[in-house]
Amino acid sequence: MLLKPIERVEEISNDNFQKLHLQQKEPVILRNFVKGSAALTKWDYDYFKKVAGHHKVNLYGREDAFNDHATSPPVQKATFGEYLDMISSAPSELRLFLFNLLKIEPELKKDLVYNDPTGGKIVSWLPFMFFGGEGSSVRYHYDIDMSHIFLTQFKGVKRVLLFSQEQTPLLYKLPYNFHGVANLNNPADERYPALKYLKGWECDLQPGETLYIPSGYWHYIKYVTEGYSVSLRMLNESPMERLRGFRNIVITRRIDNTMRRLFNGRWLKYKLNQADNAANKAIEKLSKNSA
């Protein structure tokens, strides 16, 4: 696996962001995206427990717990305050996924300021929050709506790996799903030989930094420490990519759910076999090209 570091920029003009990153689908870390936000100093676990600790939340577990599902189901429930106590006291695999805290407690939105390099195209009214314990991770996937993502870290450190859509055959993607099943922490695993051919990007995302993830990019996220982030989206400018996202949500995911109900384990076995076949063909093609 060949990974290169993601560039960090202190400031960038709208024109340069458009030319160098949006158009080129080149990830970048923006260091001033939330500069001036009260959240950088005001938000902490005690504050969250005070304003929203009583809310019930769904908790999600290990990244590989539900490989046969397009979306992993929650493994338990707790109050938000109880969850924050869990992750602040010990390492935990439990995560909060797409937590809409800023809708539940809209006053928190006032604590955020966005220095938008897209010229106002970011959907700032729909922020989601992600919380995770030290050592927890998110299975690698790409977002099915094909939007661009702006992921801002507010507490803790996240290890992020990114891969373009061109790398899909090497990632053991399951058909009719948007995730893969290999262990990216062990690229030398003989079970998944295609991993050693992967090319992508890597970073350790620090508090106050925002990672731009281009539309359709695979991302694997591991919580180096416990912490949380805020994610914003920018709709894809391509009508074809928006249509693809709509198809993923409305058609592809429903086909997978139906087939899983009808055939259960046989459906997963078929998908795993197809993922292996695609990876082996990609290896063969790369080997021929390098010969």
C-alpha cells in the first residue's frame, strides 16, 4: 500500500480551491475552515452533558460487525451523557454515527463559523457529528449520495486513509454495497493480496483542522484518541453523479436488502466471491502492465 500525505493549507482562495481540489478531486486539509468558531474553545464533554446529556442515542460497534449490511445497525442505546462518560474514561469501540446533535440542540449552531472555500455551496444547515472512543474505527466506505465532504475535527485525533474510485477493484468492495471487507490495518494480509497495490492518501487529523474528502472517495477512519468531529456536505455539481447518488440510495440499497432477506448467508457468500474475483482481475491487469 502506497500512501502519500495530504497537503495542509492555512488559507486558500475560492478560485484555487475550485481549480486545485474540487476539479482535480485532490484532498486537502484546511486549517482555517472553522477559524473564529466559539466551538473551538466552548465545546467540551461537560458542556455537552449539560445541554444534551439526557438525549437517548444509538451506539455503533466494531467496523466489521455487519459486513452483510449496507449500513451497520446500532448495537446498544444509552444517554448521550452516559456515552461521553464511557469514552472519556477508557478506550471503547463504541461510536456515534451521523448524530444530529445540532438539530436536537440548534443553539449549538451559533458556535460554528465556516470560512467556506466553495463560494457558498456547502450545505451548512445540515451538519452531522461523529463521536468515537479511543481505538474505535469506521469501516472503509464511500458516501452513497456522492457528495463532497468537509470533516472538521474538534477534539482528539483521527487517522484517515483516502482512496479514489479508481482503486475500487483493489478494495474488495461488495457488490450492491458501498464498503469493503479487507483489513486496511494489515495490508500484508495474504487473504487480501490486492491491498499491497493500493495507492491513496493518509493523515492524522488534528483539532481545528478540516479534511476535504472529494465525492466518491473511499475513507477509512480510526480514532487515535477519543474525540468528535463535525461533517458538512457539498452536493455534487455533476447531474450524472447526483443521479448516481439517488440510484444508490433508492434502488441499489433496496436490492441488497431484499436479496439479503431472501437468501441470507448465500447472498453474502456470493458478494464476497465477486469481490475476490474483481480484486484478482485487478492484480492480473496491474501485473501485465508492469511486465
